[in-house]
Amino acid sequence: MDLTLFFSAIEESLYEDISSPSSFYKNIKAYTDKIPDFKDAHIAIIGLSSDNNLAADTIRKKLYNLKRGTGSYRIVDLGNLKPGHDQDENYTRVSEVCRMILEQNVLPVLIGGTHDYTFGQYTAYETLNKLVSLLNIDAFLDLEDEPSANMEQKHIHRILMHEPNFLFNYIHMAYQSYLIDPVSVSVLEKLYFEAFRIGQMRNNLQEMEPAIRHADLLSFDIAAIRSADAPGQYNPQPFGLTGEEACQICWYAGHNEKLSSAGFYGYQVEKDQTNHQTASVIATMIWYFIEGFYNRKNEQNVKSNDFLKFTVSMPAEPSSISFYKSKMSEKWWMEVPYPQGKEKFARNSIIPCSYADYLAATKGDVPERYISTLAKLG
């Protein structure tokens, strides 16, 4: 497929004043005169069309001026995806391009665009023949099903109802209770999905890491960040994640070896400050995501000699639970049995957990993560 049919080149004004050899821009290959080959890259940045690409390009300019991080950068910027005739065609274009990139084991990073582009990001996995887990970070749940609701308000509902269904787990973080219908949270709980209030996260952000490590794709709506740090959004709220907390989450997500795509949505330039503070926050989030990516530890095989196995005897069913601890990172995983003949669940039967889950098991308590995963596997 000729990608030049789908993408427009990056404007010279975004990089013409950058001269530092240590800048982010000088250490990537960007679509200026010729579109770069993404097949040997680690990460491919894609700008999404909205407001004549203003959102993606404003984020891009801030990102380009940051200093490069650690690791051997193999990053391409493919430019901005050309818009289709309507939003459904835009979803299809995002899906097709992301699928093509994923098939080359390259991680697409989507910037700009509205949060409903998550639907295109998700459907890119439809033909990859595996069940996936979606991590969505947003102050709102976007589970409306009324015909009058716009796509930003109901795209998660559309994902949950999509056929064929290849969604194994859905993790929602940073919702604010006073902004959402409590019935929506109960719907997620009945499906054995995970939802974390902003207050739960703030009490112990480190305990969110196992849930983040469970995801295959990340969708981050800037609406999750408080207006003092990120005013450039459609419906800014006084409370929410701080910029620092958002960057920490992005580092965890980048460090997750299972995660294979990321989208940063919802930025509105016209609502931002004159110095484009929100774009700076998003650019820094992307920088930390990439930094996490280049600090991955190759810890996908928990049955290898790089892990310690702990089998905990339980007082009732299950009779025992097996835990695995990485010798390198000291992260924990837990094994949940899947039904015989259901090999498609094998990839999701060893789940990230925390030391607290292990301690709960040693006291005879079955961890909540075990219970919800067993229900989904069954």
C-alpha cells in the first residue's frame, strides 16, 4: 500500500528552527520530502486530522523540541492522516493504517483527533486473531447509547457492542464519580471489567501499574487531566490527574511489553493558553511513554529462569494459586486456569498483579483480579 495516498507531509515551520543534534526531531525520521519506511522502526507517530491538523501539529512542535531520551531511537513520524468523507471513513483509515503497522511489529502512536478515534484504533486488532485488553483513561465513561449522543459520548459503548467481539478486558482509569451515571459503572462491573476513580488512583498510583500492564492498547483522553495543567480540552474540569501523574501513567504504559498501540486524544488548540501549555503536557506524556518503551525488560515468558515461582495453598477453591516474580524488575504475575479446549485464552491466563495480591493469597483471600479473570475465562 502506498502510504503517501493516506498521509500529508509535515509542515516545514514545525522543524525549521530546530538545530540541536540532541533534539527529539533530529533523532527520528519524519515525513518532510519523502515518507519514511516504517517497517524497521520501533514506533510510528501518526497525526490525526482535526481542525486542519492544528492539534496534531501543535503537539508535534512541542515534542520535536524536547531532548531525545535513552535507547536506540528507531522512530518515524508518518505525518498527518488525510481525512475521509465522514467520521466512519476516518475510523476505517485509522484502522487500516494501524493494522498495517501492527503487522510489522511497529507500535503506532496516534496524536490529535477526538477521543472517538479510539474505535478505529481498536478495530485495527480485529484481524490479528487474538483477544485484546483496552486501557482507557478519561474523566468520562463515554457509554451513552442514545441516538442523539455524539460519537465522543458513545464510542466506548460501540466498542463493547462491536462484533466480532475480541475484547478480553476493559480497564477504565481516572473517572470522576460526579460526572458519570453510577449505572454505567455497575455495567462495567457486571462484565468483570475494571474501573478506577481518580481518588483510588491518587491514594496509590503504583498499585495501578499491574492494571496498566494488562493492556494491549492505550487510549488517553486529555479530559482526564485537571484544567490547571491542561486547559486545552473540550470540557475542562477543575479536578483530575496532574500532569506529573499523567506522565507516570504513560511511563508505565510504555514499559508494558504487551502494549502495542497508543492514542492521545482530545486536545483543542483554541482552548489552550497562548504558550500552548496543554500541548507541552501531551508532548511530555508522549516522551515518557517512549522512554518507558525503551526501558522494557523482555519479561514476557514467566516460565523462564528469570522468574521465581511461588505456589500458595488456599483454604478452599481454588486449592492453590501460582505467582511469578521477575528477578529483574521484581514485578508480579498470577496464573489463572483457563478451560480445556479454550487455548485462545492462554495468552490472558497469566495476568499482571501486585505484591499485595500475593500477600492477600498467603492470608487465604482470593485476589479480586483472580476472581474477575476466572469469570472472563469461563
